Amino acid sequence: MINRRELIASTVALSVAAQASAARTAAPASGGTVRSAGPTRPTSQGIESPAKYFVASRDLPDAHAAARATEALGATVVWLGADVTPVYTRLDLELRSAPCAVAGLTSAHHLFVLERLGWDRGLRTARRTELGTMVEWRLEPRKVVTEKGSDTFSHRNIVPGT
């Protein structure tokens, strides 16, 4: 039977494999390299956009391994202690200026607070996987339609149902 540590390791490995596959198929014709700004994951519509921030709980040993893996992919790791206030304040300032994808591995209690922040800043819960006492999650900007009809990500003009 698979244990929690193996599940998290396989999830991170899947993200890394998807990242490498996307980078190979999207390599520029000029021969340059493509570097993502964070972890990705296959979805029914293709590959997720990279997460800019990865929130990891200091008291969860599995979060340390996941944080190292996502940091290697370019995500900014934000360490979460017993008090969520410093992380909340930092993400609040960032998300006010430009909503972006945020992922993490935390307790359900911490996720509740961060979800509320995300909802107030134009994000939605795109993924939530409970792993015993931990929750692996991802918040993304809501998809909206501008006046010109093109899709964009913003906290304004939210399309109903997204």
C-alpha cells in the first residue's frame, strides 16, 4: 500500500515530468532554453500554468521535500509557521498588484485562511487533495472575458461559473 510520503514524492515527480515535457515541446526555434516559473501538472486542457508561489508548512516533513522540488523549478517558496499572518500579509500585497497562481502543502486550517485571501483577491481553488493531516492545493486566477472577447486573468469582470 502506498504511504503519504510516496504519494507526495510521486506527485512532485509527475509535476517535474510534465514540466520537462512541456519545455521540450515549447522550445523556441532560436535554440534558447525555456524555463518555467514553477510547478506544473497535466490537466484535461493540457499543462497547468506555473505557480509563482509555493506555501509550505515548516512542521510538515513532506512539505520540505515538496518545497525543494518546486523551488528548483523556479517557484518562490513561502514558509508557513504556526502563525499565518506573515504569509497572509506577504501574499495579500502580491495578489493585490497582480493575481497569480499559488500552490502549497499545508494543514487544512492554514488552507482555509489562504483560500479566503485568494477568493478576496480574484483566485479560485483549482485543486485540493487531502493527504492525511496535510492538504496539497492550488489557487488560480479566475478566467474572465474582456470587452474585446479575448480570455485573460484578472480579479475584475468575473465570468459567472468560473
